[in-house]
Amino acid sequence: MRDLREIISRQLLPRVTRPSQYIGLETNARCNDPAAAEVTVALAFPDAYTIGISHLGSQILYHLLNDLPGVACDRTYCPLPDAEDIMRHERIPLFGWESRLAIADFDVLGFSLSYEMQVTNVLTILDLAGIPLRSCDRTDDDPIVIAGDTLADSPEPLADFIDIFLVGDGEAPLSELVELVRQSKRRGASREELLLAAAWRIPSAYVPRFYQPQYDDGRFAGLQRLRDDVPEAIDHARLPGLDHSPAITRPLVPLAEAVHERVVIEIMRGCPNACRFCQAGFTRLPVRIRSVDEIVRIARESVAATGFREISLLSLSTSDYPHLDELIDRLTAEFASQHVSISLPSLRVDSQLQQLPKLTSTVRKGGLTIAAEAGSERLRRAIGKGITEADMLAGVRAAYEAGWRRVKVYFMAGLPGETDEDIEAIFDLCLRLSDTRRDVDGQRGAISASVSWFVPKPHTPMQWSPMRDADYFWSVRTRLRDRARRSPVQFKFHRIEQSLLEATLCRGDRRMGDVIEAAWRNGARLDGWTEHFNNDAWMTAFAQADLDPADYRREISTNAPTPWSHIHCPRRCDFLLAEYERMQQALTD
Ligand code: SF4
């Protein structure tokens, strides 16, 4: 394996901004010696270090792999544009953050794909590593390129670039795959033999090269198997319980600025609420919880191993954790005297939240976040968001009384059946939330309202819904901004072009691969970052591929196959369809 230590130290680090993000000697870093390992794995997070180092899922897999005998797992991230330029100019290949070995020399390169806007970063990483972009161009000398996480649930847009997708919970299938790689190396098996073995033996492994997409009059018409011995459908892997996932008690401590600098503990996987627009709510089932004893143990050991002064209790919906009151009490008793605070990143406003601010002084009062999603009761009912305005007003009032001051409310606009009145209701709800503070201390509360644009996601009951067009979103933006003038409400809006592209990518078929590569060659980089997003590069790419992005945002017939139909998530199509019909019924009630 090529050791790049010298060249990185001499030619890269002195010339990049914030070189500490490329150093990789974080507290609790623990890559085993690749030279002594039978199987080497590089885990790539396809975004900048500042985001990737905070990704809990990657850390779970990193620890899991380094715990396997004979396995060495290193990490890599997407270099920022200044580093990319230098690496290209100086011909420095992408490297493992700890081993400083060339990524192309590892046996496996694994991507964690959590967000559509990271797809061009996958190509940047492959190209900087010197690995052919397309799976069909790779040889036995190249790493096996695998990918998991959210985008693996609708994998076709990246199917040309990934050798194996692992769908669902990654822990068990990844261990199985690494074992397959070990056996294949011992036997001297070819790349093709290994890919076939993965497709045969791992029910959640999707190997795109064994499937051919069909099109009818320009529309996706299904996937055809190219071999009879690969499965027709791919199972979503499900971990039986969180005790089967490694408890991270020695998390990495970032060397450079990171989005989260705190202990993060996954207290629950899955969400019981099933909001009809939410992909995670339908794909991460069933709900699995960690015990209070185990969480307290992890918190104790993690704080001791890192020096962090904040513990974040992570789940899709933390207030649905069934023992939350007891957990907060136990953590408060343990950490209050150490000045370690507790943050709850995802709260649901209901009767439980009304109690929560009183429970403890250890909970951070930085800000209260409410996912209202829609302004009107009618739309909230239709999308399955089971909170009422009365819940929200009572919860926010209780929070103000307990000393919380900042209130942030999340909304989506562009929902099916949405009218002008529903948009007005967004502003009116914000005003009423602000007014609840008057009863507490006579002042109006400042409300920060974040508005995103509804993206109909695969594997949800709303997957068949169309997405509204840019003109509609611009009109909503203008209307809300005008209404908020000289009010205590401040709106922030997601960038419209990014949301439209996100929808096109998540609903895309395999033809999207040509678009992604063309956009990347046109200069698209770090598309999730507003300051880097280059919409022109994408629009040119769609024209080059002779595809209309709007075609992917239209209503989908409930009888038509979708590019993700072969991925069998916990909630099957008939269940989603029944929910879709309930939503439509609710809109007409
Ligand atoms: S509560 Fe949140 S995570 Fe759960 S289904 Fe609803 S939107 Fe998704």
C-alpha cells in the first residue's frame, strides 16, 4: 500500500485552509494496522470533514469494523475545493485520514449516503482516489465500492458508480460482506465472483450490474434481472435491537471545527409516528430502544473519554422515547455537578413536552424546536402530523415559563392540497406562538420559522404526489416574507433550486447517472452547501443527457413501477397506498 505521509505533510497541509481537518490524529482514533490486516476498509463520508466527523452512523461502523479480528478500518472525507485543486495539481491521491495510505489500495471503499446533495462528492472521492468512476470500468485491482444509508433505499441514480448497495441497517450486512471479502481474498476469487457471492448470500445486498432498467416511451418500466440466480427483490436489513449495534463510548473528538462537538448517544432507532411525508419514519422500522442503564453507562464513559460538556440524546423523535423522564432524571443526577448539559435535538410538542422543561435544569435551554410542518390543522391531519395547535401553544408557553427563550418552528410548503389559506396559516400560527410569551413576561417572543419545500420521497405514502414548480415556491416565499415585515417572526427559506434537484435525484432512475457525472464534470461540487451549489452545472448536465428534470417531479401513477420498487422496505406498497388514499380523503373532508 502506498504511504503518502511525506507528500501530504510537505505539499498539501501547508497550503490548505484549516489543515487540521486533514490531520486525522483525533482523540479516540483507532484504525488498526492495515499492513497486519487481512481486510482493509476505508469508510468515506461524502462531504467535508466538518460534517462527516459528526456523523454517528459512520462512527458506529468504524468501531464495529476495527473490532473485527484481522480488519483495519480507516476514514476519509471529501476534500474542500482548495485541497482538491492542490491534490490534482500535485498528483496526490486521496488518502486514509489515519494511515495516510492511498484509498485505492484498500480492499473496500464504503460510502455512507445520507443526503441526495452529496452525490457529486462521491465522484470527487472516487476520482481523487484514482478509482474508475463507473463500476463497469473497475478491475480486480480496484477496491470494492459499497454504499449504504438513506440513498441506498432508492439506489438507481448512483447505480453506475457503486458495486454493492447494502440496504437498511448496516451493522450485520457489513460484517458479512467483510467476511466474504476475506474468504474471496484467500481463495483468489475474481471481482465478479465476489459481487455474485454478495448478491447470493446477503439478502440486503443490491448489485446493480446484475439488473437492467427497462424504459417505455421514455418512462421507467421496471428492472430486468440479467441472471436468474440473483434475487428479484432486496430486503431491508433490520437490526433486532440496539444492543446489536456497538455502543460508542470513545467517540472521535474533532480536531477542526465540526457541526457537533458533543457526545451523541442513539437512544432509539425508528419512529412510531409515521408522518406520511417522512422517509425515515417508514424505512427505519421497527422502533428499537436502548435501556436507561445502558445510556447512562455510555454517557459516563463517553464524557470521561472526550471531555465534551454536552450530551445529545439522538433519535428520530426523542420525546417518543418511552422512559424519557427517568432518563433525564438519571442524567441530571449524574452530570449536573460536572456542568455537563443535555440536549434533545428532536422534540415533539405534546403533553410530555409541557412537562419536560420543569424536569431538570440540566437540559439546555438554547432553543425549543417544533416541527409543525403545516400551518393549518387540516393539512397537518392530511400529512399525518398528529399535533394540534393547542398542543403547540401550551408547549411553547410551558417552555417560556421554564426559561426557554428561542423558539424555532419548521414548516414545509408545497404540500398536496395546499391553498393560499394554508400559507397564511403558517404566518398566523407563528404570531400566536409569539403571543404566548406575553402572558409569561409581557413581551412578544421571537419566532424563527424555517420553511422547506415539500419533496415527495420514495417509500412514503406521498411518493406518488407531484412536487410543485419553482414559480409556486417563489410566490410562497414572497408572500411569507411580506407578511413577516415588522413582526416578531423571521422566516428562513431553503434554496428552491436545491430542493427541486433533491426531488429529481431521489426519484430518479439509472439515467440519472449520466446527469450526475456530467454535472460533476461541469464543476458541481459540495451541492449541499449554498455557497458552492452550482445550479447551472446541473441544468447543463440535464440538457447534455437529454432529460427534463421536471419529468421526475410529476405525479406518479399508483400502478406504475418505480425505480425503487425492488427495494423492500418495512412498509410495503399496499400499506403505503392505503395511507396515500387516507391522505387524499383527509384533504377532501
Ligand atoms: S415524528 Fe419526525 S421522524 Fe417521526 S415520522 Fe414524523 S417527521 Fe418522521
